[in-house]
Amino acid sequence: MSKPSIPQGMRDFSPEEVRKRQYILGTLRTIFENYGFQPLETPTMENLVTLTGKYGEEGDRLIFKVLNNGLHEKKDADKEKLSAEWAKLLAKPYSSPVVTERALRYDLTIPFARYVVMHQNELTFPFRRYQMQPVWRADRPQKGRYREFWQCDADVVGSTSLINEAELLCIYQSAFYQLGLPQVAIKINSRKLLAGLAEICNAPELMMEITIALDKLDKIGWIGVVAELQQRGVADTGIAQIEKVINVKGDNLEKLTALKDIMKSSATGLEGIKELEQTLAYYDKLKLAEWTATIEVDISLARGLNYYTGVIVEVACRAVQMGSIGGGGRYDDLTGLFGLKGLSGVGVSFGIDRIYDVIKELNLFPPQLVAGTQVIIINFGGENELYALEVLKQLRAAGIAAEVYPDAVKFDKQMKYANKRNTVYVILPGTEEREQQKVSLKNYVTGEQKLMSINDCIDTIKGH
């Protein structure tokens, strides 16, 4: 018998890992609710037609298609048709709606757009939603990149106001401040500015090609981007313009001022610059003094997804070697893909797994997350066991996470168990304690042990 295993790019999560992930998700959930966003969930599987053509050519290749199992087919003719299609599939690369018509969701944005269109008559606009669920991509697994991972999105649809963009920047700031991440950079750009860049290159039809190449600047460097731009048909004069733009330096104001001069022949580019200026002005009104992440205008930021149309953002933590830990932007035409025109939206996404890896690498998780159980009660058996259960009941009623060792085994074995569980406290309800209706509370960290009433014990644990 072969050893059990899991598919490549998938993971099990231990109790400690789940608790740490819940800490991240709980922090974000509280922030979303504070900003007036409502929770939403969509199915694991979507119709394949819903997803394809929405993420660009590279994204489409990473969609996990789900093969039809044919179990729902009752007619012999349908079964025969399915068998014939399977024979073609096994003979050579082949795709057919008979074989596959569903897929695992690639992200949360397209399913959200589909939901809005289906429920448009039930929703109150602007509609603010947040969503925390796993997504799947048939990518090559590596550090910070998995085939199954969680996304956490916040979106607003039904409003074109740039106040929404500013608030989403604030949500990023608040989240990474509360999670304690250092050296966070929130990069911001505009797809309109990128469209303007294509215009001043005299190649407006190559806007997507330029965007895809620029999106790889951090990975392959400028020389690599030049090679890709040439391969995608951008002329040398256009490449020179692109180089001039990405070499703009200074603070945000200085960058935008310089870009106005470079983009003066492009109305689209100037509109993108104006939107960035307005977004940053709103953000300045909303920001808190204690936030530590930087907001940086980054002309090379492209966000390769096809559906972005306005301001775009991406987040990096420079304290570790890791890809982006969040990103998003404005998508004016997204619901139009499903027949609902004129409904603008904007949203951001948190990369939960990458954020987890960053916090773990920097050792920033609160120590109390490891234990879960706050106190373990030793089981001395007999009448003392029944007394231990009475103590356990009172602790839990007081909101203290507690457990009693279920077997009256050797004392050393029970204490080793408590040590491995990383609990701070152990309660020893022996005969003397039971007769006095008290407990002996041992602090595992300091080694101190005291005889006290159950109420004093509860107060001590809660005050830790």
C-alpha cells in the first residue's frame, strides 16, 4: 500500500496554523465591517463560460477545469455520447462541453460580478461586499504560490467616486498596521495612464502588450522588458518613451507633475493622472497618523488582468522576499461582461497565504495563538475527577478555554501533555483542594503555584 499524500500545491493546516490564519481573517473581517462592507460567499465551482476570457490569455491557462462525471446522465444516448467524447479526450488533447463545462473559481472578483448581475434587483447600490474563500489556479507551486489558496476581497459596485479608492487604501493601511507588518509599500497607478503611455508611443492598439510586459519589470528587469516589448511589436521609439516614463523619480507630487509634461499629448493619460491626484487627496483626508505603510505612485505597476480600467494598486512587504500580498483596482466594465452595462466597481484583494508566510517569517504572530487552550486540569481520578469536571464547567462558563485530561494516568504524563500544548496554567484539583472547594493553580512559565478559590483562579487567568 502506498503512503497517503495530497496533490502538489495543496496543503494540510495544523490546529496551530488554522488558529493563526483565523487571526488574520478575524482582523480583516473586523476592519471590513467597520468600513460598512457586507459578507458574501459564492460557490466553489462556476460555469466555465463564466470564467474564461476574463483573465487574459495567461490567466485562462491557469483555470482548473472540472471534468463531467456523467453520473447525472440517465438516458443511454447521453451515456453513449459522453463515452464517445471521453474516447476523443484520451486519444489526444481535446475539449468539449460534454467533457467539461464547469471550473474551480480562479478569483473572487468575476464570481462577484456574476452575483451582482444575477441579483441586481435585490441589491442596494452602492453595494459594499467582502468575501473570504479559497480559489484555485493550475500554477507551478513555489514559495508563496500555491494551487489552492485563500483570497480576501473588498469591493464597491455602483459608484464612480474616487472616495472608494481612497477608502480601500485606508483598509490596506489599517490591516497591515494592526497585523504589525513592517516596510509595507502600497503602490498605485492608473490603467488610463498606461493607455496614455501606449498613445504617446504611437501604439494605442498595443496597450495590453505593453501592460503585460511592464507587469514583469520586477521579475525580469528593464532589459527583459525591452526584449518582450520588441517581441510584442513595440517600436524602438515607443520603448524610448516607456523608458522615459518609468525613470521618473521623486515623491508622488513630483512624479505626477513630471508625468503631466510627458503625457501632455494624451487626454487619456492626463485623466489617469488627475484620478491619481484626487484619490491621494481623499486619502490624505482619511488617513490616520499612526499608519506606517507608504503610498507610492509607481508608473511600472500594470496589474495584468484585463478587466481593470482606472486606478490600480498592489501591495508589497519589503521586509521579506515575497511577491505581492495584495492588489486590485477599478473595473468600470466588469458587470458588462454579463450583460449589465454602466455599473462601475472598484476592489482590492488580500493574499491571505502570502500574508501568513510574511508574518511567520518575521515571527509576528501573538504568542497566545499557539496554545488555544488557556488551562489544563489534571485528572487525579475518583472523586477528584468529578471535582475536576465541576471546576472545568465553571471555567468554561466564565469564558476560559479549558480542558481536563480525560484519563487518570501518571501525573508526569499529564504534565508533559500540558507542556507540549504550551498552556500557561495547570490546575491541580487534588483531595485537599476538593475538600476546601479550592484549586491549586500552577503557572507553567514562572513555576509559581498557589492554592486559591475557583473565583480567584478565574480572575487570575483572565488577568494574564
